[in-house]
Amino acid sequence: MALFAAAALAGAATVERTLRAKAPVIEKQLFAGRPFTAATVALFLFSVGFAIVLLSTALFMQEVWHFSPLRAGVSIAPAPLASIAFAMNAGPIQARFGRTAPAVTGTLAMALAAGYWLAAVHTTPDYWGGMFPGLILVGLAGGLAQAPLFAAAGTLAPERATTGSAVPNMSRQIGSAVGVALLVALTPQATTTGFEHAWSVQAGAGIAAATALLALRPRHTP
């Protein structure tokens, strides 16, 4: 808890310097546009939940269901396969529905996956009825949400493209680190209750990311 508090203080200091320094590492002008700000916030929140997904599913199947590492790895495979299928069609999807709608759908799909696992996954192994449907939703989430969120850097002026493309990636990396840290803190004994708490955080992160995207979406479509 002390380290989380220290990280929050360091983050606040970084924001304060960004707002006041003459030549900050992260220019505050980057966040003048609502699409880029929304994408950066949403990527952080989405990555918190997505990191919990990636680690919790493997750990749960090994520690609670006693799957072998190989079996757990093969069991997780439907998620990235589904993600690839949606990601390959990201361009046509954005052309038809815009950037916000697919991203919101993806973040909510991640929350829905967590909700499904909370209701359907128990101590008794039930991969097809318990874990598998949530993994498909996770694949949908990754395939729909990430491409439009990273594409938001394209809304910036050309002279800010370098830093602008780095900031969303930084946001994703920090979110992933926080997600793993939360999962480890919530599952010290790898119990079903601990994983349920982690999936609750995953659901909250997905809903919060969708809320940020809707709250910060452009008021007028060009």
C-alpha cells in the first residue's frame, strides 16, 4: 500500500511538472484534444484489466483447477485467436462505426468477460461452460479496443507525432504494471475468492475505460 501511495504521489508530481515546466518531457499541449486524452486515459484503464486477464486465467487454471502449464496455455489460445480475427478487420470497422464505438464496445466486452467469470467459474473445473466464453469476449475486447485507442495519436499535429505515439504506449505499460501488481496483491494464496476480487477490478477497469471514452468524446464529429 505504501508503494501504491508513493506511485500516486510520483504521478501527481509528474502531472504538476508537465503543467508548469517550460520544457516538460510530456507536453501538456498533447492533451488539448479530447480524442487523444480519452485514448490515453482509456488505454491505462483497459491495460489494468487486460493484464489481470492475461495472468489470472493462466494462474486460475493451474492453481485452482490444477491444469498443467501446457494445458493452461492451450486453453488460453482462443483469446488471442479471436483478437487477431477482430484486429484484422479494425480498419473497415472504424471506417463504418468511427473510433469511439469499437473502443467502447471492446472495453465493455472486457468488463462483461469478468462478470461472466464471476458468475460461471467455480472451484470445479468447467472450461467450456466457465472459462471459454469469457476468453472469446476478451479476444473481442483486445481486437476492437486497442487499434482505435492507439490510432488516436493520429489526431495530433505532425510535429507532435513522436511524443504523441509514445504517450499511449507508456500509458499501456503503466496500466499493465498496475494490473499485475493488483492481481498479485489480491491473490496471495491463489484462492477462488482472490481471483474473484481481481476479476471485479477487471470489470471496474473496463467500465471506467468506456466511461472515459464517452465522457471525453468529441462534441462534434468533423
